[in-house]
Amino acid sequence: MGNAKKKWVEFYVGLFVIVGVLCSGYLLVVLGDLDIGGGKTYRIEAYFSNVAGLKNGATIEMAGVEIGRVASVNLDTKKLLARVVMGIHKEVILAEDVIASVKTSGIIGDKYINLSPGGSDMTLEDGDTLFNTESAIDIESLVSKYIFNKDPE
């Protein structure tokens, strides 16, 4: 009888572990705002000459409202420009002439992408490229140029 009781204890411990893993996975998806399977977003890419400090997962905003997240930031070795892939919520329809700018939240805050609406009747679809971009402002160069009256090294 001691052996049967041990098996029931092992069964309940295993069941508890499985339920715990499932709950943790659910919380990761819901609270982490993960997009499993890509069903809620579409991807567009943009090229910037400078995205200093922009990271994967950074927010994408329009009119101060989050409309997506940065999926990846890497260097296009052929164009020698920063390639940013953005996941935009499907309910947001962007004109092809939208302007993407790398901005900073606060004085020394995180970088994010701000989209300014365009007026074109043509819209961006999944996999399209956004051509109107404004790169991040290099604060170090500005300080060096205007305060110390010399070029940065």
C-alpha cells in the first residue's frame, strides 16, 4: 500500500508541474504581449542611416499611441544602412508615404519609432518597405559642435 500511495503523490506532483508550466506560458504570452504565429501584426521594413540605441522590442507609435513593436534591427551589408523590421497591428493601415523617425522618450530615455501619417491613397502591405525615414539625432555630435565649437572625433 505504501507503493500505491507513492505513485499517487508522484502523479499529483507531475500534474502540478504541468499546470505550472502551462500557466507560466500563458502569462508570458499575455503579459509579454507576444505575437504567436504572427496573426495580429503585419511586417514592414525601413532603412535608416543611424538608429543609435534602437533595440528589438522597442515601441512604434503614431500620435502618441503604440501601434506596434520593432521585430529586428540589423545592418544591411549591401546598402550599408540599418534595416529595421517593424510589426504593425493589423487594424492600423499605413499610407505608403508615412514618415518613420527614430525618437527618444525623455532626455536620456529609450529609443522608439514615431510614424507620421501620410496622405497617399496607396497603403503598405505585409513585407513592403517604408522609404521616408529620419534617423536618430546624435546628441554627442550636437554638443561637441555647438558647445565646444569643434568636430567630434
